[in-house]
Amino acid sequence: MRIIRYRYHDHVDWGVLVGDVVHALVVSPYEDAAPGPPLYPLDSVALLAPCQPTKIVAVGRNYAAHAAELGNVVPEEPIIFLKPPSAIIGPEQAIVWPAASARVDYEGELAAVIGRRCQASAPPEAMHAILGYTCGNDVTARDLQQRGGPWSRAKGYDTFCPLGPWIETDLDPADLRIVTRVAGQVRQDARTSLMVYSVGELISFISHIMTLEPGDVVLTGTPAGVGPLVVDATVEIEIEGLGLLRNPVVRAAARPSAS
Ligand code: ZN
């Protein structure tokens, strides 16, 4: 099942996508969701980010080839960090390149969306807590990150967490192709089978630190091939079985100078 959040004129709601038709969502996505009556054709609504998490937990260096390309070793335990929910944007919304950075990178990632509260869970139980998966882009101001210190600034700017286009609930995350394109050119092309820590291992590890709530997002790390975005071009993250998340990149508007 494909769970969406959408806007239709002034109306924002959950829905279920069946083919190209938006259906109502019976109950909430976190309690036995099922498609209700058909409402609108897909092309008449704007898709929004498909969840509203209390937190986004991201994982660093979870693909060996990516760790190596940035001169890092594979960690002995998962490296985790938080991105703020205020960074979330949906499909087709613009990533804003901040004036403080000279290099803003894409990071295409499989995003797991939690469906049930998950606390101190073993990996099999952690897998059962997942509602489904969506495409994520862990946008990063690489130059600010490489100055050192916590990554909250480099990865926390508004618009630095595109998610979408929907939550696919029937998907095995073990071996999916993940492709990132900038201006139509392939920059990342890998498989989730290359993860150092599996989705179940990651969520189990995180759940022993912080309780994961329904709607929370775990970004599972990016494969090799990271590089800069391009202003006025689009970036696409496409994951097998999941669809495609596309966002344009714009430069931040110059602030009026203080007078
Ligand atoms: Zn990342």
C-alpha cells in the first residue's frame, strides 16, 4: 500500500494511492490503515512529505565505499545524528542553498518510517515496528560539516530533508537499487545490500538509545558517489519499488542589508 499526505486546494490529509487515484485513508496510517473511497486523480493534488516525525535519526558511514570516499573508516558501531523536523520538505519543493555554504551535497538514502512505538527492541522486533519506506535526501553543507564539531548546522538547514513521494508499506529493504541523479546525470547507483548495518540492526541500535515514535524517520545512510548539488537544477532520488523523489535547488534569496 502507498500512503501519502497531500494538499487539495486548502485541504491537507492522509490518503492511499491506488494506481493514479487518491483514496481516503481509513483510520490513521499507524492503525490498520486501509484504502477508503476514491477521491481525486493524483495529478490534481500536491504530494507532501509523507510523515510528520518527532525526530529524524540519520546514520553516517553505513556504506563502506562511501566511508572510504570521504577518507573515513567503517565505524565499529553505527554513527547516528539528528536532523530537525523543520528541515523536511516534500516532493517538488525547493532545496534552498544557504549563503553560508560553498558546497551543498545530495545524499540519496532509504528512509524507514516507524509505525509503532519502538523501545529497546531486538532487530526482528524493530523490523515489525516499521510502517514502510520512502526516499530521503540527507542534504549536507559539506564545507560546514568538514569544519568539525556537531553536524547540526551542516545537516540541519531548512529544506535539507526532502522525503517522499509516499510510504510504501509492502517492501523488503534488503536489496534495493538506489540511484541519485543531478540534472539528469547519474551520481549514485548502488544497492541497499551494501549497507554495513542492516535496517533492523540500525533501528534496534537506535531504539536502545531513544524511543522511536510513530512517524519518526530513520535515514539509513548514503552509498558512494556523494557530490555537490547544482543551483537551478533538480536532484532525483529513485529507489527500486519506491518511486522517485525530485526536488529543484535554488539559491537563498539575498537578505536585505540592515540599515
Ligand atoms: Zn547521510
